[in-house]
Amino acid sequence: MAHEEQARKRYPTDLTDEQWVIVEPRLPPARTQHGGTPRRVDMRAVLDTLLDQNRTGCQGEMLPHELLPKSTVSDYFAQWREDGTWAKIVRLLRTRVREQEGREPTPSAACLDSQSIKTTAVGGPERGYEGGKKSTGRKRHVLVDTIGLLLVVLITSAALDDGAAAIKLLAQIRAEDFPRRTVIFGASKSHHHALEAWLTAHRPGWRIEVKKRPEGSTGFTPLPKRWVVERTNAWHGRSRRHSKDYERKPESSAAHLPLSNIQLMLHRLCPVPQHEFHYRKEAA
């Protein structure tokens, strides 16, 4: 189905033609076998709607009328969450971005970090109290490569220890998919004897290297290697959907982070020209 782009004004989050050419082959084909009904929904419009909602934080019931309704896009979002489509797109784009920057397709190092996020009254599992930050909610645990591209994400209760969560996070990665992995940079709170034992047993050759703050430092202090994952969290923070955890299911929360990273990587591969801003003389 042709994308009816002229029917409405473009949003900044809309896919360009070049970006759509990259993503379209990774979407599951329509299920038309055994007399099924041919697909009538425009898949590009589905992605445009999800990207807009992710960036603006708009509630599904309040999406602009020219975009697809919540009842349509939420079904595809959940389907692609369950069948691994989001992860496949992230893997494809990450490989292309790395190769574009003259790097190997798979990384040999990664950065690990967690971020405490407040939840809302929606409810759902995996919620708890973190004593250090005195907040109730969830944690986003992310692993990124050394240029900040997402490898894997895990959503847990805020009460879960970072070292214990790191085991669950790294268990999502198959060693054969990342044969060059040697070191994972993390904070001191990620250093955990159980994690060290798990790496020895399940990921031999991988190791955790802790980056500590310099003695006497105060306030924000960028740490070598570790600042990369902090920057990724800041990139994700541009999407208002991530200002809190609005989801009932932790799996849905986890799926929104790849969506933000997909948008980031598409703009690296196919940059969108930005209009230069000029002050009006009468307003100066």
C-alpha cells in the first residue's frame, strides 16, 4: 500500500522515504495464507504513529486524528514486542551504523547502567522502593556499545540490586551473537560476586570493569567509558514517553526504549535536513 504522505502535514517524527526503505523489509509479512484477510493497514503509518507517540508522550486516546487510532497501532506494537521485531530492527540498524562509522559489526566492549524511574497509578508488576534515591517505581537497566547504541534492556523493580539485575540483563545476550565481547564497563554498584560467578560459568572471557569517581570529586563528573551510557539515557530522555514509566507491563516499557534507539539510528543513517533558524528583525 502506498504511503499517503500528501494527505496530511508531515510530523518531525515521520519516516522519510530513505528510512522506510531500510525498515520495511524487517517488518513481518501480512498473514494471508489459508484464506486470511489481506492487510489493509499501512505499516509505514503504524510506525509513524508509534514514533510520534513515543516522542511526544501523547496518550493513545488523544492521538491526532490524522494518525492511526490506538486500537490499531497498539496491536502491532504488542505483536512486534512479542515476536522480536523491535530487537531485529535494532540489530540491523546498529550493525549498519557501526559499519558506517568504520567499526566492526559487533562490539568488543559495552557499558552497563541503571536508571530509576517513577511509575504512575496504572499499576502492574515489578514495582518497588529504592532506598538510595528514596523513590518508588522501576529501574531501566541498559547495555550499550561504546558509541551508545542499544544492545539490550531490562525493566525491574527499583528495589532490585543492580548486580542481580545485571545477570538477568546479560542472560538475554547469546554469546555467539557477540563473539568479540571482552569487557563490560559499569558502576561500582554493578560489582557483585554473584555476577562474577555467573560470567565465569556462562560467559567465559567476559569481565566487568568498574569505573569509579575520582576521589574528592563533587557534582556531575563524566567518567571514561561510563559517560557513553549516560549519554544514551539522555538521548532516550528526549522522548517524553520515558519521563515516567506509564506501562502496566514491564515488557511494554522495555519495548519503548528500542523504539527511541531506532529513531536515533535512522537519523544517523539517513539524516533529515534541519531548517536553519533566523530571528525576525522586528523581534530582535
